[in-house]
Amino acid sequence: MKQNILNQSMTRRQFIRRTAFSSAGIAGAVAFGGPLPNEFGRAATGGEKKRRKPNVIFIITDDQKLGSFGFLGKKALTPNIDRLANSGVYFSRAYVSTSVCTPSRYTCLTGRYAGRAVNPEFKNATSAEGQTRIGWNTHLVKEALNLPKVLQQNGYVTGAVGKWHLGGPKLKRIPIDSDPANSGIAKILKENQEKVCAHIRKQGFDYAASIHLTNLKNYPCRALGQHNIEWTVKGGLDFIEQNKDRPFFLYFATTLLHGPSPLESLKSDPRITTAGLLEKPLKVQPSRQSVLERVKKAGLPENAAPATCLDDAVGALMKKLDDMVLMEDTLIFYFNDHGVEGGKGSLYEGGVKTPTFIYWKDRIKSRKCSELIQNTDFAPTILEACNITAPKKMVLDGKSFVPLLDGKKGKIHDSLFMEIGYTRAVCTKKWKYIAFRIPPSEHISREKRIALQQRYQRRKLEKDALEKSFEIDKDAPITHLGSVPGGSGTERGNALRHYAKNYFAPDQLYDLENDPEEQNNLADSPGYKNVLLEMKSLLKEHLKSVPGTFGEFKTSL
């Protein structure tokens, strides 16, 4: 359906009032019912004008712990985030298919499992047996269809701001202790930012601004390794302003609340960005000082302040939508990129289960949904919400959960498939089965274990002078991620500690209803033999449809 053009003789507010739903239509929550020709509204009649295609804002936060969500009963001052969650549909059983930054983002923007990536970095990590290893190596490529490209093809203008972390061009290097105020260094930083934005535009985005190519600690200039959420917000607000009269898709990716310390960043120079120093601080949301003051007044500890700063960013977006009279035209997704409650980098609940909620003012009812959904489902859901049919050549592993937004009973999935490193998993509402299989060709000698640990430690220290070293262990075991023997920093502070009791078991079966912390492995219990066989069979079935081999479950490509 082609984009509607507004009658130039009407104000935008008059147009929206004229095309608004009847009270009966809103009360009946018909907006999400079936393939409607009027973009979620009832079919146009007589002289009625059709409603515009919905805008979509996809907010993806970074390593946002449960304690930073006020609406979950935590000690956090997050009124704007709480409003979205409490007035929209909150999914209590929302999962990711892979629990680190890059593959999670890949899946959100493609609707595909990260194991379908085709970039060289990913292919080169495949074992001699054909077993893929999913980590921070799954990048978008310009040749493949993805969500923003399909939206572009159907009349949408697309924009990306904030953290990318999906591959990119090689940037010009500068000494790590460079002074960003130096004119020569500033010129290089600006050129690097322009190069990154140009790369992102090739991935299906008409607009790219305020981009962090990767994690802040990985940037070549140490002085710029600080969060600047205001810079990200500025990029998002500019995009909305420029495209207020067109249907748009905004991918709004924050660096908060990932490391380095968000609290230290709140107290740092507000001109700092990874593209260099701004001329002056941005005034797009309440000041950083006011964040600290409000948190203190609320009786909360200072370390709760970054969550409020993030909440202010969300509030700035919502205010812009209100000011532009766009709120009722905009579907908002809020998603934390993966779990960080002890399971990051693993397929345990603490890594793959994450807060997710969807808000659309007056168009969907407030409710809590306990059905299984996954980040593979976002792309097909957004396409259906925008009344767009995916091209036949676009592979989608997920399913649209529009019926769940509509309040209809039923389920989208009987089970979910998950993958990372040397592990694969499948879960139902009650059961989780995790298989840990290291292909024979990936077993390494003691000498290789030591060399890999030394290289990992050296690179970490080069990036961050405050990084703590660890003791080299010649017998360090290969972990789920498989990135470094003994575990990367991601694993050491998370899954290796929280799930130590069963971590290295090749077969793990958990009763999620009675053991949500996954501490009691039932795989070797005779009484659960049939359940184990059923879950193994379910995993085998899922593996049939994805690339790569996996142990005895799938021995040929």
C-alpha cells in the first residue's frame, strides 16, 4: 500500500482527529485483528480517509539488569519506562535466541537465527565438521534482505542511532592515549564516524547518526570511552523531526547500561562522544545533575542514577512524539538485548530471558502475557503491524505475535530454539534442555590453551588500563562460548559462577516451573528419562532447519 499524503489544507492534529477510531473501535481493540487494509483500523467507508501506516520505534537497551526497571518492583526511578510497560503488553516469557550483543541484534533486524549469518568472520569460525560457533561474529551484509530494507521497499524511511555492533568498516587508527581536542585527531574521529554511518546506510537505513560502532571500551581513543545518551537521543529526535510526515522506523540502540561504568559517565564531560568532542553539551533531556538529585531525593543509592538517565532518554522520545502529535501513530518496542542476571553468554534463563514490552497508545490494551516469544519474532511482527508481506526470498525463523497484542488467546510457539558457542538448547514453558558439544577438531593442547589465554589477556589490557589480569591455567576447560579457555570476562562473572554446579555437563535438563534458577540438572535422573528423550528429539527437529552440524544431533550439512 502506498504512503498516504496529508491534505495540505489541514493541520496534523485536525487530520488525526478526522481519521481517529470510533470509541467502539478502540474499546474493541480491533486494531490488530487480521489482514486489514487500513493499517490496523477498521476498513475505510464512504468518504473516510485511510489512516497512515504506523511508525515503529524499536528501543534496544544494552545489558539492562532487572534491578533497573521500576515497574518490576525494583528500586529504580524509571517513570517513563514504567509507563510504557504498564500501559502496553508486557511479555514475562520473552527470550533471545543468542545471549550476547551482536547475534541478538542480528536476529532483531533480520528475524533469523544468528546461525544463518553469512559474513566471513562467522564462516571462518565453523569447525572442520561443519559446526557453527555463534558469538560476536554475526554481522549484517549488504547483499542480504533484512527488516529495514523491506520497510524501505514499502514506503518507510528508516533510521539507526546509537550502538551498532554488527560489523563495519576498518577505521583509521589513532594512539589510544590521543587527545580528542587535537585538531588532527578530531578530524580522524569525524571521518571515522562518517565512514561508519555510510556503512550502516548500506544495510537498509536511510539515516544513521550518533553511532557507536562497538562497545565503548573497544574504541581507539581511551578518553572517549564514556556513555553519552544525550548524543544518541539527539540523533533520534532529529530523525523524528525530519520524517514526521512519513511513516518511519527508528532503531534506537543505547549503550546504557553496559560497561564502562555508567555512573562515572554521568559525572564525566558531557561533550564526549565516540565521534569526538561536541562544541557544547546537548540539552535534549533533563540534566545529568538533576538525575543525581532526583535519585537522591527518592532515597535511592547513587548507582541507581544511570537507570534514571536512560529513562529520561525514553521520556525525551515520548515527548517528541507527543509534541509532533505522533504518539497514536507510533508502535513502540522496548527490549533489553539479552539477560544479564548471571547468564550472559549462555543459554541459561539468566542469559536468554529478558524484559520485553510493546506499547501503542489507545491501540493495544494493557496486559501481561506469559506466552513464549523470542527476538526472532520481532521482524515478522513489525512487518504484519505495518501491513507488509515479507518477500518470498526473505528467510524468517520467527512468527508474528500480533495476535498476542490483540489480546487473542492462543500461543505463538510450543518451543523455542537457542544457540551460542558450543551449545544448543530448546525450551517449552516447563522444560529446558541444553546440549554442550565440542567438535573433535576444536579440542586443543595445553600449549594452545595457554597461548589463547595470554593473547586474550594482552588484548584486554591494551584496551583498558584498569582491566584486571587473571591467572593463566594450562588446564583451563573450553567453555560454552568457546572464545578463550577458562572463559572470557563475559562468562567468568556470569554463567561460570552462577551455574557452576552443572555448567560443564554435556546434557542438562531443567524443570523451569519448579527450578527457574536451573540448579537441579535432571538429565541423569532415571525418572526423567522420557522427558530427556522428548527434549532431545525436539532439539534435533529444530536443528534440521538451521545451518551447520551439531554433535550426534546433526552429523551432515
